Amino acid sequence: MNIRNFLSGRLFDPPSPENTRSNSPRKPTLRRSPSSAHDLSARSSSNDDSTSDASSSPRSYTSGTWRLDAMKRSRESTSPEAAESSRRRVASENVRDDSPVREAHVASTRSRSVSPEPSSPAARELSVAEMDERYPPPSLANPLARPRLLEADVEAMLPSAVEWVQEREAYAEEHGRALVGPELDWAREAGVNDLASVRIVVGELPTPSDSTLDRSFRALGLDPQRLAALTLGHTVFINDWVTRQFETVLTHELRHVKQREDAGSVEAYLRAYVSQVSRFGYQGAGLEFDAYRHQH
């Protein structure tokens, strides 16, 4: 290698035609016998084509030219355009390969999101003793010398009382109204959970059609003509003569709705309420004491 070629960037002397002919490698010969005459003719024609194209092929087998061609191909393969094209191809293959996995993941996520939540267990009915513990009578309240209703009488009146309450609630669903405006805030303050089920009916308070049940209520001091309001289940009946004290009366009765929800059923609430009023009177009943504490 001379100095001129080195300074001009040519690493190798250009080969002479004599060196090219003398150093050109010999083409390998196929020693495997063809299976048929047709294969032999096909292979001979392909060998002839390759021999004729060898001189025009850009990949020369001379040592210097072959090395330069290899370096050129290496630079082209590592160019930014080729690297970007390769990255896009790999990214498209990855997206195409991962798409079934992503679709399955999205499907499973949607199925979990629309799956129904497990239903909450039904509320347990509280006994009279449990309601007395949760809503105790005031400290100054003393039991009456003689209960107004015996325990047997209370149990006897419960079936007809529950049926009457259910009839009044069905009536309120058609003729009553839902809570509106600040009344919703009052119900939340009272602790009511099922706000949508509360109904308000303004007018004359209902009286039981059963004469025995009506006498039992009057014996407890629950005279519809003298009461400002009456709560039956989730329905609040307010007497039509209540005007200025509407908020006070409604917040008092909404606390009774909360107490009915705590009891677990209409029957459990009526049993506890009638038992307390029968033993301590209206003013000494823990359920009434609690409602007075929460009214506005």
C-alpha cells in the first residue's frame, strides 16, 4: 500500500485484471446427483445464469472491493432512516401481537365492572330489650305502677296493627309526596337511610278501622284527634292544622322513621314502641325522648 492511496482514503490497491483472474475463487460444483433429467437441466441452466451474472454483480470477490462493499452496506443498515424504519416495523408487530391480549383484558375488566354486587343481608329485627338499650327512657322516668297494656295484649294487637300500617303506606305511595328541598337535609340529620321511601301526607290523621286496635291506641294516649303527626313505617302523616311548627313536627317524625329502620321491620318497631309507652307512658318512652331531642 503506498502513501498516496492511504491519504486519498483508499485502503487497498486496486486489483489488476491479472490478479483478479488469478485470485478469483473457483465456483463449487454440485456433487449430488439429480433425481431426474428435468432437475439436471434446471440446475445446469441456473448455473449458467449465475456464471453470466457474476461479472455484472456489484459484489466482487476480490479482497479490496468486497471489503468496501461490505462497509458500505453496514453504513446503510445503521443509518437513522433504516433504524427508524426498523423501530416502526417492530412496534407494529408488537401492537399486532399484543392486541388479542389487550382485548381479552378489556373484556375481563368490563365484565367485572358490570357484575352485580352481592346483595346486603336483610336487617335483623331487634327485640324489645335491644330497642330499650338503644333508646333508653330518660333518667327521671319511672315505670308505671300498672302497664297500660299487658304483653299478651300487645302481641294480640300486632298482626292487625301491621296490616293497617301497610295499608296506610300503600295509600301514601299514591297520595303522598316525597321529601323536597331542606326536608332531605332534615332527614339526613335524623339518620334516615332510605330517603326515597319517605312519604308525607298532610291532612286528617288516619284512624284504624279495627275497633279493638283503635281502643288499644287510645288506651296508650295515641288519639289521632289530639296528635300533631303520626309516623307509620316510612310515611309521615301531619295534621292539617300544623302550619308554623311544620319543621319542628317533621324533624320529630323523621327521627321515628330512623327508629323504625333500626328496628328492622314494622312489627319489631310497633312492638318496642307500644311496649315502652305501655310501661313508661308517652312522655317517659325512650323512643319519644329520642325524637324530642332531635327535633328542630
